[in-house]
Amino acid sequence: MRSMTPTAELPVFGTASAAFSAFTLGMRRNLANWPILMGRALFYLVAITVLTALWDKVAAARLAGTLATTLPPDGLTLYFGTTEWITLSTAAIHLRLEDDIRFGMLEPHLLRPKPYLVQRIAETVGDSVARLIGIGIAAVIALLLSGRTLPPVEGVVFALLLSPLGLCIGVLLLVLTGLCAFWVRRVLPPYIIMQKIIFLLGGLFAPISLYPGWFYRLAMWTPFPGYLYLIGNQMIHPSAKAFAESFVLQVFWFAVLAGLVALVWRAGLRKVLREGV
């Protein structure tokens, strides 16, 4: 690959059209594999059953000085249902990038006019949106059958509007993890680190508003709440003002992560073209 030179990319319109085609392909392919999608939905229901059994005890205690005193009925259940929904819908693009980089499969893609990374990301987002729909339907059916308190309508609407951008932020975080394969070959170690940071700063297993004030403020200066917490929080305390602020933060971090992905991608390509795989 040392002598390989990528061809010129398509104009912006052509790139957008190709990305949309890749998005559609990823979405349709996932929906066609409906048995796998049903398996993911079943895993989601099992995970939520376990988590809610734990956090129902916490919410029932109504511990003084904690968020539990202000929670609406079944607030934590709805929160975790939302964050797990987003997490399990995010396709593992880092593994696809690792395979393409490690096994030298980038070369045929780079010789084509369609931008490889844009195509791969668009396809993954389409895949993730299909999961979002399938798992979301399972979550709604389970909630209706459970007899739990239904979330406020405005909270559901706000969460649905924030979820696509949150999903895209999650995909970009995994893209950065996958691009580490240019340097470390195996992305499992950086993925484990990224995963644990998402658990902690993203608020997967506990709303970050439960953290001490200084740690909450630290978390809010990172892109991770835009992936999970800001969406799940609408199920606890729905607010038009919080929705607007969350949307602005998501757009900001999406732009920052997209720029960072472009920089890391170019650095990785320079390394491959200079040194080979």
C-alpha cells in the first residue's frame, strides 16, 4: 500500500447521494435480518428487567438528599430503558474498521471515488436506526404490558427528537475507537476504555445528576452526556428548555467529533501510505 494514491473524491452532492444510498442499504439489510433484530430486542428486555429490579429498590427508598426524592413514578425505569435503547442500537463500527485496516482491505475502497469512511459511517447509522426502531417497538410493548406508569408525552417526544443525534454521537465515538487500529492493530483495549467512560460520563447505569456537583459539571464538558444522559433525562424531567439546550450541545459535540474523526482518519492514512499496513 505504500505506492497507493487515493483517487479524487466525488463532489459534495455526489458524496451526499452515495452516503444516503449507504444509509438506506444499512437500514434495509438490518430490517431484513429480522430474527437477529428480534434477538437484540429480547436481550434488551432481559437487561432492562435486571436493571429495573435493582433501581426500583433505590427509587423506593427515597433517600434524603438524593435524586430519588424528586423522581416521578418509575422515573429510573424509564431513564434506563431509554439509555439502554440507545446503547444497544449503536452498531459496532469499530470492529468493521479494525478488520478493514488490519487485513489491508482499505486499498480497493480508497481507489474508488466514493469516500470510504463516509460510506462506512452512513451504512452504520442506517444499521443503527433500524435497531433503534426494532428495539423501540419492543420497549413500548413491554412498557404497556408491564402496567408501569407511562412517561409524559412531551418527554417521549423530546427523547425521540434527541435520539438520532445521540445515536450519531455514539457512532462517531466508536469510529474514533476503530481508527485506533492504524496504530494499535487491535481495538479491544481502546474500546474497553471508551465503553467504561461512556458508562460513567454518559450516564448509562446511573443519571450523572446523581454524581457530586463537580463531577457532574466535568461530565457535562464532554460529549458523552449527549450520547445518552441528555436523552434519558427527558424521561425523568421533561422540559422544553432542557430539550433546546440538549439539542445545541448535541450539535456542537457532533461537529467536534466529526472534525476529530476527519483529523484522525487523515493521520492514519498518512501512516499507512508511508509505512504500509
